[in-house]
Amino acid sequence: MSNTLHFYNPSPILVLISHLILIECIDRESKGKLSICSKVCYAIGGAPYQITGCALGFFLQIYLLDVAQLDPFYASIILFVGRAWDAVTDPLVGFFISKTSWSRFGRLMPCAEDNSLIKTNQVSELSFILPPQ
């Protein structure tokens, strides 16, 4: 077994099948309410995101406890603060994006470009920090 992290990457066949199911659901959908088929298709589309988040949380905890050798209390605080921060910032970001005007690239693309540079810098700085032994 290798020591590398593998993230869920859906196969092209699975993506094609889910798209075909979604097209079928849209054809059957009545005005005003989502059908059960549509709800299942949205759930299938959200599964890779949730699986990735769970895998990151699981392996980050192993990294913090075994590699960085933090106390379990501090590892839990780090993971909790991250979730709490998401609970505060996600609605705020959604509000600000909904209030921005459309550009030729859409509403989200200018924000995503700016934040990707900031996030890349943060990850590159934090990925090499370990406590002294």
C-alpha cells in the first residue's frame, strides 16, 4: 500500500451516466417542484465534494497527530476552527457573490482568480512547517 493521498476522481463513465440521468430528470420535471430523480442527480453530483472533504479531514487528523505530533486537544481545535470559519465565511461569500455584477466571465471567476493566488501562497507557506523535534 502506498503512502500517497488519493482523492476521489469520478470515472468518465460515471460522469456520463449521471449526466444522462440528469437529462432524463429534466425532461420529466414538472414546473415548480423538483422530482425525486432530480434530487438524486444533485446528490450524485455533490458526492465527490463531500468525499474529498471527509478524506481531507481524516488524513489531516492523522498527519497532525502522528507526523506533527500535536496533542489531540490542539489537533481537534485546529479542525474545529476550520469548520467554524467555513460556517461563517461561506454565507458571507455567497452573499457578496450574489451582489456582484455579471462580467463576461461570470460572477464567480474574478473572485476565484484572486483567491486562488492567495490560497496557493498560504498552502505553500504552511506545507513545510513542522514543530522542532
